[in-house]
Amino acid sequence: MSAVYFDSTMSDAERRERLYRGDVFVYSPKPSTLALIGFAREFLTQAFAPHAPELAQHHIDVRAFVDVFGPLKPAFIHHQTTKALLADVVAELGCDLDETFVDVPRLRGVTSDRYLTAGVGYAFPPHRDTWWSAPLAQLNWWLPIFPFQSESSMAFHPAYWRTPISNGSEEFNYYEYNAVGRKEAARHVASDTRKQPGPRQPMDLEGQFRVVCPPGGVILFSAAQMHSTVPNASGRTRFSIDFRTANLADLESGRGAPNVDTFAQGTSLRDFRRGADGAALPEEVVARYDCGEKPEGAVLVFEPQSGAA
């Protein structure tokens, strides 16, 4: 069973070591996190007006929802204010911005009662982010934008921390997914046929735990942690922000979570930028994690234009 730490004051170095062992950290809202979700709320409120973002699914059809939310995601991701606010969050939670590299934030919307479960509203089954070519030193940060309930949360499945399952990651190439899968997210409405990793065998999910925190709270966990999207039965769309970090010293030394069942090709590390100045990771560091082939038409770094997931 993973340990869950609430508002821990331990150093970032000690925290990372515990995260690599499967523990989960939860933090109360901070000035920086409230500023970030406040900016996201402005985006959502303006986009879905005159409807409240959480209730818009009850007033517009699903195609209209996708037409609004699809372009909103990359607009939020690449806004200069978003990038500045993200760096503030990482710093306030104790990370050294000279050593911490940050991926772009994702704006997520998980609608209720199976209104939209594909494309820009894809509801993830149990998975590890490492199946998508994430490094084992990657840490995931998750923040709710509005109040949410257990019925619209994430679930963690700690019994699988060291238990492998068949997942299809051996067929996944990150650069191919950048070229094809991610840019097609907004086209998938009724179903999602993109080739993605996922459980290829039955799983016992009874031993799950869920964390519910206030808007602007942070749930921090390893990219190797098995987790899933809880089928939303709350009657409201759950909007959240998530992003990833990786520490340079850990990448250089090979520290990270155990590799239980990940065989993906390529690496997402070229997406990460140093928190202090936006510099890319040194290519010699990236090369250590760049496995497999680069197929024809490969896209090493995805630059979304609209509707990307």
C-alpha cells in the first residue's frame, strides 16, 4: 500500500525518493496554485458563456462542446501567462527551477454520465504514464479547477506498483503518436480509435484509493503509478490541470521509479523545459532515454494547433 502524505514539509530530494517508491503527496491550495486555476477558470468561463463550464454539457450538444473545448486546450497550454504561473507553482512547492524541467500543462475536461469519453474528453482506463514513453523519473502534478467529488476523481491502484500487466506499450511509439494520434483528438467524439497503450488483461481494481482535495490543491505522484479516471457520475464536468516535471540530476544518474512493464519507444523528454529559463534538456541526457526507431514522418516534439490531447 502506498503512503499518502498531506502538506509534507520534507525537502524536494526526499520527496522525490518517496515518490519513486510509490508514495503520493497531497498539498493544500497555495497562492501560486490558486492563481493558476483562477486563470484557467477565466478561460473556461469565457469560452462556455453564458453557461457555467461545469454544467455546459447539459445545455449544448456534444459536438458543440468539442468545438469549444478543443481549441481552448492548446490556447491555454501555450499562453505566456500559463507558463509563468506554472513556474510559480513548481517553485512554491519546493523545487529548484534550475534543476527542474517542466512539461506543458494539460487542461482536462471529464464530462459526466458518458456525455463525452473520447478525444478531448478521453476517460483514461488504468494506466501508467510511462506506457506513453514518459521517463521513470517523471512526476505528475494534478490540480482541480472547481470543486469535485469522489464520483468524479482519479483512482490509484497501488497493488500494481510492482505487479506487471500486459498493456501494449511495446507497440507504442511516441513520435508516431505525436505525428498522428494527438493531433486527431478533436475528431473523436462517439468513440476513440487511436492506438494507445492500455490494459490487455483483466485487473482487480477493488483495492483502489481516491483523493479529493479543494480547488487549487495538488496531488503529486510518480508517472509509474497505476491510476485511472473514475467514471464521472457527479452530474458536473470535472475540469483539471495536470503537468509533469523531471529533475536533471535524477535523469543524469538514472534515478526513478522501477520499470515494471513499460516497453514504449521514443521519449517525451524533448517536451520538457527548464523552469528557470525555458531551456531544453541537454541532448546527451535525452539520448540516454531515446530508444527504438524514428518512423517516417516522426514528430519529436508535438506542437498542437487545435484540439490536442
